[in-house]
Amino acid sequence: MVPTTFTINLAAGAFSDCVVVGRIVYGNGAQSVPHTFVGTSSFTFPAHNYTPGTHIAHFVIDEPRCMFVSLPITAPCNKQNCCPAITTSAEYGDCDSDGRATVILTTTVSLAAVCQPVRVRMDFNDSGPLGGFQTFAAPGGAFIEHRTYAAGQHTVYVLVDSPQGCVATPFNFEVICPDPDCCPILEPSVTLGACDSDGLVPATLKVDYVVPDGCAPADVVVIYGNGGQGAVHTLSGNGTFTEPPHLYAPGNHTAEVKVITPPGCESEELAIHAQCPPPPCCPKISTAVSYGPCDASGIADVTITTTVTPAADPNCPVPEVQYDFGGGHLGQLHTGAGTFQETLPYAGGPHVAMLNILSPPGCGKMPVNIKVKCPDCCPDVTITPCIRDCVDGPERTVEFEISVTPKPAPCPAKPITFRMDFGDGNTGQQVTIPMGGGSYSYKESNTYTGQHAKQGTTATLNVLAPSECAGSYGEAEIPSCCKKTRARWCKNLFTAMSWTLTMAVLFLLFYLGSSTPPGCTVACLPFIIPVFVQYSFYVFGIAGLAMLSLYLIFCTKCACGWLLRLGWRVLSGAGLLYAIWAKCAYQWVSVLIGALLVILAYLLLRAWKKKCCVSDCRFRGEIVLWIDVTVLVFVGLLLGININSSGIGATSGCLFSLFSFVIFGITIDISLYTVVLAVMAVYTANFFKDCLKL
């Protein structure tokens, strides 16, 4: 809304001797309280709110009833003006072994005070789900997103969901992943000469280097820090290179030894304090910095070794130096020549210590750069989603198993506060691990409906404290749901594909297990034409692959863990059939192969149950449905049971006989098929009793 005020001025002359009663008719269904003007006067009516757009207000004179004045109003808060100003910056974590790094994207949103709250989200431009919605009221705020990217150039976009019509804001960044084992070790040093006639100080930079064994040569260049740079040096093995003397104006400068290749390696900086004191009394000073391990508070002891060499002239004053570490903390006063050390604790990050040269006078001060590197102390977060299949609506419930593990020492023990962001505007309970607490795991569920179920989203864990770790961790992608008609079509396609690929694998096993599979198969299945049997593997294989292609194109989002479930069906069906048909091939060897396939299939089924939050009854129902249909119905119809005077057995003699016995003069032949029948009958009966309450 746009607050608007009206000030009415009655001009001198026309109304000098009048009493005028007037009011504002705002033009949007409201009006002001009448005001009485006496003679020449002015009055400001209270502010009135307008929606963005153009309006016509009127100043109506009630007494004397003579006229009104039109007041066109243009409310300035249109959509374009209320689009937020957005800036994004990036910080980079260390690259992993796959050449990928976590990028921390910090986005700042600013908007005018008269504008309504805005809602934005991040498009990571990596074919994955978008980030969660972030809502900001004036004057704005900031949010942090984490994403893992491969090395190279990338672009993300900040999308404005409301107000509509705002343009997405792109942000370009580059991830560089060096090979940490091949970054050269560089140790620069500088030697300063006497000032020349122009008041400039020549500085000679020397760099000692080591390129690790087995690594390609490294290219480096010295950037002098005052507008110039040296030649590119190609380094291998270990050694030293020296730059030609370079002139500096008196003052503090920072030279940089920059690593060009391999890319991403850190540069080394060198502080240079150029000065022109009355020659030749200023001492020569060299420094070296060494670092101790970080403690539990993220603090490391830093030792600065300083060597002071007085000027050669015996008439020069004795050198006196003292460190200023900042914050009012001074080091010891050191007099004369020699080497001394100062040790001081520093937190992680860059720092500068200043060495003040108190004597001889006029020698100034020398900066010493300190760079403390402590380990990343933000917690490890894992989110394992258990994603059920979608139901009509669409709608799906996802159960998340969240694990948060604080980093061990030397990281400081701090309380960790966090909560789930399910990516659909819903958040989970806020949890705090107390200081010194160990790993914490818990489960939370969320039901996705509407657009969030149709389009999918990304769930993350928002770490709220400690502040240095605030942000999103542990992305879990929630896939989109299929439409109802497609889901039904894909279900039927999956069943047909399971049968077809099962037969393809079965005939492949026959082919691999027998030198003459057509004759064996024909002997077992005399009613199948030999030509079809000879090419059965190719027929079923091509048909199954065609169905699989269709499923990959249209149906992979319609069912959770479909590949695990398909593997279970194909391997269990083919394994059981092959074991039952064992007499056609290698008998006990075939039974063993079939049994191993069934065991592997069962492991895949267990993995499907865990991945997709399958209930125990649905899990058992899948076994009953597939094994009963595949073995009992299909094999029963295919082979049949023949009860004759000689006993109970298979018509073709291809069922593997385990043992036989005689009852009342009748020989009963117990085959592997008979055992499977009995086991499945008991399992099915228990399923009906426990799950269908029959």
C-alpha cells in the first residue's frame, strides 16, 4: 500500500472573506472527514493508503456548494519498483576426491519500506530441485544455501516468486579444484637495498620452492604489489629462483607469488617495508612464521622468528625493535643484533603483526603476515529420506532419518541448534545438542501435497547455531509424483516387463548351462514349437529391453525403488524356475545357481523395503504375489502334475526329484517343485491370516 497525503491551499482573494467546508473523496470508495477553512488558509488531510496504480481523487467544497477539484493520483509502488535488490556471494569448501566442492551461497535481499514482503528461492541450475522459499519483509534480509558443484564455471539464479513479474537475478562463479598433493611449496623472502637518487628502494625477491614428486611442473609468477609483475617461472623438483631487483616507493607493500598451474593452489604473500632512512643505519630484518596445532577453541599458537642484523657502520645507533600484535598487546623490547622468537595465540584466519623499529629513528615499521588455518568445525549432517510411493491427489509421505555429528577436538565444543526445512514451507521441530554432546539421530515425517508433490523439492537441515555454521546442510531430493493415469499405465507396464525379463534371464541360464539348450527345453516343453524355443532368449530379451526403455522414459518417477523391485522379480523368478527345471541341465549345480539367484533377489527386496518405507504386509504380499504367480500358476500350468498308477510326478520328467517313497503301494515322487509348493502354501496362508485377517 502507498500512504498518500493531501494538502489543500485556499488562495488569497477568491476566498478571503469566506468560510469554506471541504472534504477529500479518495476515489477508491472512501472519503475524509470535512474540514472548515476560514479565509485564506491551508490544511493537510490525514494520509490515506492506495494500492499500486492510478487513481482520481476529488476535493469537494460542500459550503458554499459551488465546485470540486480533481486530483489525479499515481501510486508509485508498482511491481517493478517493489522488485527486491538481490546480491549473492560465494565461499568455497575444500574439494573432495571426485573434484567437487561445497559452495556456500549467501544472498542478500533488499526492498523498499512501502513494498509488501517478497518471497524468493534459489535455482541452482544443476538439473536438481530448487531451493526452499525464503520470505522477507522490508527492509529485507539474507539467507544461505549450500550446494556441491564440480570444478568449472557455474551460474545460479535467485527467483522472485512474489511479487510476480520480477526478473531472476543471475550469479556467476567458478569452482577450482587443485590437486592438493601437487601444489608447490613456496617460501619467498626479500632483500632490500639502499635508496637510489630518486628516493626508491630496490628489492630483490627470492623464492625457495619444492614441487612434489610425480607432479607436473608448476608455473608461478611474482606480482610486485605496486603495479608490476615478473616473468613466469616453470618449476620442477626443488630449488630457488630470484627476481631482478624491483623498485618500491617508501612505504608498506605486499608482493604475491601467484601459482598459475596447477589451478586453485594458494598464493604466498610477502610483506615488504621499503624505507629511505638516513643511510646506512637501518638494520636488516628477516622473519619466519610457524604454526602450532589448533586447540579445542579454534586457536593456534603462532611463533614469529625474527633476525636483526645491525648496519655495518659502528657509529649507527643500536637497533631496538618491538612487536605490536594489535588490541594493545605489545611484545618484548629487543635490543641489538640476534634472533628472537615471539609466540602468541591466534584464531583462524588472516592477521598482521607489526614490528616497530624504534631505533635507529626513522626506520619505521615492518608488517608480518599471519595466516592461521584451523579445521572446519561445522557438524556433519546426513539426511536419509524414506520415500513412499505417491497416492492419488497427488500426495506422498516421506520419513526422514536425520543424523547430526559434532566435530571432535580440536574443534570447540558448542551447542548445536537445528531443524528440518522440508522444502514446501513446512519445518520440523527445533533440536539442540548441548555443549559436549555426541552424535544425535532422530526421525521426522512430512506429507507433500499439491505442487510440491507434483514438481518435487529439496529438503535440507537448517543449522541455526553456532552462528558461524548457520545455513542449509544435507540435501535430500524429493522426486515428483506421476499423474494418476500414467501411474496406472506404468504399473501394468512394470508387471509385463517383469515377466518378460524373467523369461529372458531363464532362457539365458539354459543357454549357459547346457550345450544343447533347444533339445533340452523342447524335451521339457513338448508343446512349444522348436523354432520359438531356439530363439526364445532373443525374443524375450528384445521385448523386455523395449519395455524397459519405455519405463525409463515415462515411468521412473512413478514408483519408488523400481529398479530394486524389478531386480527382485527377475532374479527370484528366473532362479526358482531354473532350480525346478534342474533335471534338464546339471541337476544339483543348477539348483545351487538358482538358489544363489533367489538369495540375491531377496537382498534386493529387503533394500527396496528399507528405501521406500514398505510396510511388513506389503513386503510379504510382494513375495506371495510374485512367487505364487510365477511358480505356482505359471510353472503349474506349464509343466502340470500327473497322477497315474506309477505315482505322482511331472509329465515330462524334467522336475528335479529329491526322493521317492511308497504308501499303500503307490510311489510318490517328491520333487523340488513339490517342496516349493508346500513352502509357499504355508507362507501364503500365514500372509492371509496376518495381513488380510482371514
